[in-house]
Amino acid sequence: MLHYIIKRLLAITPILFGLTLIVFLVMALIPGDPATAILGAYATPENVARLNKQLGLDKTLVEQYIIWLSNLLQGDLGRSYSLNRPVVDEVIERFQATLVLAGTALILCSVMGLLAGIVSAVRQFSWVDKTITFLVLIGISMPSFWLGLLLIMLFAVKWQLLPASGMYAIYGGGDWLDLLKHLILPAITLALVATSVIARLTRSAMLEVLRQDYIRTARAKGLAERQVIYRHACKTALVSVIPVIGIQAGFVLGGAVYIETVFQWPGIGRMLVNAISMRDILLVQGGVLIVAVSYVIFNLLADIFQHYLDPRLTS
């Protein structure tokens, strides 16, 4: 197991290097002069030249990348001009809020998706299977931001049961119960599509497993149906579903960008939207990089867990 983990860590090293290159080039090649956009009405030639020198934009792309990468390896992502604070401090603070939202959504979509897929497969062609399949199709087809607005209209505006925005109440609150109330709507919204995808693929994996000879043998031996399903079939099906959950974790992180905007959640997605509008290049680079790296790490953990369940598939 340790040998496999080391091998996978070595394998993602060039991927992480490639991510830094892509993130840097995407921001560096955006049309327009960042210094002019930053200075606005004060964008005289002298001020623009001075700011370009301060930001290192007067150097070649290769020199800029080497400087940025060397600083990155030392834990320095630069300084946000719009917030006047180190980028790494702002990104870490915002990413903690995003992890609360995305982590809750990932747990919800994993649990609900697996349960829905298993129940649907075990009761194939029943009204339960048809109902779950119908709901899954709706979940895959429904835009998350539209669902978020719908939930706000119903639960926050019409029924006034849950708060519509923020992570904590503006006045009072601040405890875990207050956080939970603010977390319910955005977490459900963010988990919807991922839940539907996981449920659909879990159902397919379970149906394939339930047709295997060893499942028939287990039933022929007189094992209880619950043991056959949960001790034998589920474990095998989970091996196929784990990589899908890892991929959905990345989509959940990516979806947090617009869900946080809809619910005014103070996470990294909302930070990126504000930073892009302000042309704060270093802040955008830091935010995009940590989201991309998190996606790689989630998939690495999914690979390791899949190897744990069945070493033959990934060794």
C-alpha cells in the first residue's frame, strides 16, 4: 500500500507542475493591460510603467513565471493589490469557508447517491426504481444556480424558514447551529447534480454486480439477502463508483464558484468573482491554483481508496 501511495505521489508531480504553468499562462495572456485596469483614471504612462515594474510585468513571460513559481515554492503567492494583504492569507481564509460548503455537499451527494443507486438496483423495475430514476434525470438536467434561487424564494422569502445568504447571521449567532442553518440551502443546491450522477452510476454498477456468478452462489448457500447486498455486492460496486466520487468532488469545488455567488457565501468562489472583476491577477492565480490542486488531491485520495478496496485494479 505504501509503495502504491509513493508511486501515485510521484505521478502527480508533473501534473502539479503543469497546473502552475496553465494557471500562470491563462492569466498572463488575458487581453488588456492589468496596470491600466488597476490604476483606472490615474493610468498615466509614468504610473503604468511604475506599476508594471512593481508587479514584474515589464519582464518576459518566462522570467515572470520563474519568479512566480520560485515564490510559490516558498509559500508566497504575492500580495493582493485590491485587498492590500498577502494572497496566501486571503486564499486560506476563504478556502476554509469553501471546504465547509463543498465538504458538506460532497458528503451529502456521496451518501444520498450511493443509497439511491443501491435501492434502485435492488428493486429494479419497481415503482421505487422508476421514481428514483425520474428524480435523477431531473437532478442532472436542472441548473444548480436556478435551483438555488428557487430554494431561496421558497424557504427564505416565502416560508422564512432558513436564511438566504451568508455564512453566519449579521447580528448575533455565530455558533454551529447558526452555521448549520446557513449551510442547508447552498449545500443541497451544490450537491444536487453530483448526487444524481453518483446515483445513476451506482445503479449501473450494482446491476452488473448482482448478475455475477458469485452473487448467485452466495444466495444459493442460503445467505440472507441483506448480507448478499451489503457485504458482497456493495463492496464490489463501490470499487467502480469511488473514482466517480473523486471526479464529482472536483465538480463540487468548481460549482462552488457560482453557488457561493448566489448565496453570498464568503468562500473562494465568491473571492474569485470579485478578484476577476478587479483584475487582481495574483489573487485570481492563487485562488484558481488551490482549487485545481484540491481537485488533483481528491482524485489521488479516490485512487488510494480504490486500491485499498481492490489492489488488483490499480497495481
